[in-house]
Amino acid sequence: MLPYVLYALLPIAVFRFYFHPFTFPLSTSDQLPHQEEIANETPCNYTYGRWVHDKMGPLYNGTTCGTIKEGQNCITHGRPDLGYLYWRWQPSQCNLPRFDPNTFFNLLSNKHIAFVGDSMARNQLESLLCMLATASYPNLVYKNGEDNKFRRWHFASHNITVSVYWSPFLVKGVEKSKTGPDHNELYVDVVDERWGSDLEHIDMVVLSIGHWFLHPAVYYEGGSVLGCHYCPGLNHTEIGFYDVMRKAIKTALKAIIERKSTDGNGIDVFLTSFSPSHFEGEWDKAGACPKTKPYEEGEKMVEGMDADMRSIAIEEMEAAKVNAKKFKGLRLETLDVTKLSLMRPDGHPGPYMYPFPFANGVQEHVQNDCVHWCLPGPIDTWNQIVLEVIRRW
């Protein structure tokens, strides 16, 4: 039977190869995705998605990273439940790859990255440093200011500089103090030169503000008092803080675009949207964040002040993008983390902002931090998204 089977298969094979010839790659590179294909990927909206279990856990821990601020080092402070470490953000439209420090180094070699803003900017900076330190050691080359609010690190392996600038309003401001006024003073039309004057040396900037605008403040514009927020006893008009925050973002983005469009070097700009807190009760009256799991989809919505603060950031960044189109080398994007952060009430230090808060038994009142994020923790996802946006750029 074998010869008859071969005689039958031969014409079928000839017919198949004639009409459907195989194509063989000429080289290994033909089998790899082309730059054009990467460029034509459909942009992913990382805003919408859900938190899913991740057995791999974080890239680092509290003992392997030496740059974590003590108040966010939940593991070494004795937090007993570690389930908060084993979740990853799954966008609805695509996958968000695990952070790869070597990819970051290769994309940003010889660059200066600056985190500018309040303590959330510092929280995000320290997350990035910890993830990068798993591949290359950061050398602290500069520090200044109370609580080291101005610091700079250098990764010699790829000549990358990472800086943090304390600037809780982005614009010029005078913070309340024991020896000065008991309210903040903001000049909404003047950029804070503590970071603005260094723009010519910065290649990528991540801006982050929000929580400091909730504090009592007097606002100035054009040299005159514009109004105030929660200023009883002062003869100023109460105007709230939403429009002031909008003006501050507008002033900061305008300064970046104007200065970087003239120096010819270009810049990448991220504006991190508002990160909600999770106090159950008043933050200054024994409020706590006791949850140990993320919210499920639909269980918690972005609304109220969280939604308003997020909208301001997105709207001002979209307006700035229009202005930036006139110039080459300027890339701007909102890092929209409001929803993914809102769904993680379990990711804050809570009482573990201090070491072993229950070592002597349960206290009647223990201060909680339900604003900042444990490291490692959900804030690592923010830098995952930053890296993926840069890769697509």
C-alpha cells in the first residue's frame, strides 16, 4: 500500500506548494517586531482596570532597598499582613508589563529625571529608586534642606541622574511655620525657581501636587491678594482651592514649555493625578485605614473632591499639549493614577508609619498614615506605567 499512498500524496504536495509557498526569514531580525510595529501599537488607557492576584510579588523589599523613607517602610516596621504585596494592576484594554529596570536604563541613558512636588512625588521617587537598585546601585551625590527635601542620585552604570525637588505647590510659596504665618502663602502666577531654574538640565520631569492645597492659605496673583482658603480672621475673600490649583498647574506647565522650547533640548513631562487618601474617620481624630484587600470593581467610585482634583490635572495637561505641539521635542502626558489608587485602601502604612506600634499592646490612640504608600506597594505601579509610556514614545 505504501507506494500507492506516496503516489497519491505527491500531486497534493505539488499543488499545495505551488499555490501556497512557504516563506522563510532571511535573518533573525526578520522574526523580531519592527520599530514601525511598535510605533503603531494601539495606545493603552491605564486608567481603567482591576487589581488581580500576583504570586510573583514586588521586585524589592524593605531590607533590600536603602532609600525608603522610614514612615513608608511597612515591612521593617512590623506590618504582619503581607497580602497587600501580591496584587498587580490589570488594565482593561491591555497588559501592563512588570517593571524592568534594564529597560528603563537603556531608554533613559545619559538623562536627568526630576520628581517635583509634594511628599507624593517623593514617595514615587523612592519607589523608582528601589526598583532601579535591583539592577544598579544609586549613589547619593547631593542633599539639602530639612528632611532632605532636595536630593540627587547618580547611576554610574548608565549615567542617569534622578532628583527630587520639594515644591508642594509647583509655584512660589511660603509654607506655614511656628515662627511665621499659620497659613500657606501662594503666588499662583510665579513658578517655584527652586526647580524652575534647573529646567535646562532636566530631560524628564514628573510633577505631583494636591494634598497641600487642602491646607489654609492666602493666594496672590499679579502682586495682589487673590483670595484665600479657610482663613477666618483675615479680611480676604474665601475662594476655595480648586481654581488656585488649576492656576498653579497652568503656571508650571507654561514655564516648562516656554523654557524648554527655547533651549532646544526638549523634555518629557508627566503630571501625576490626585492620589486619594483612605481615612475611615477624620485624619486628625483617630482616623485609620484598616482594610487588608483592594476594593473590587464597582465597589468604590471616583467622586467628589477626588474626581474634581483629577479632572483639573487632566484638563490642564490636555490644554498644555495643544501649546506644546508648536515645538519639537516636548512630550506631555497625564499619569492618571486616581482610580487605581482609590481601589487600594490596603496599601498605606496606617499605624506602621512607626516601628511596631502595638509592641506594648493596643493603644487607645495610634496615629495612622492613610495618604502615603508602603514601599513596596501600589505606588510601584505608577512607575510601571511611566516606563510603559516612555517605551511607547
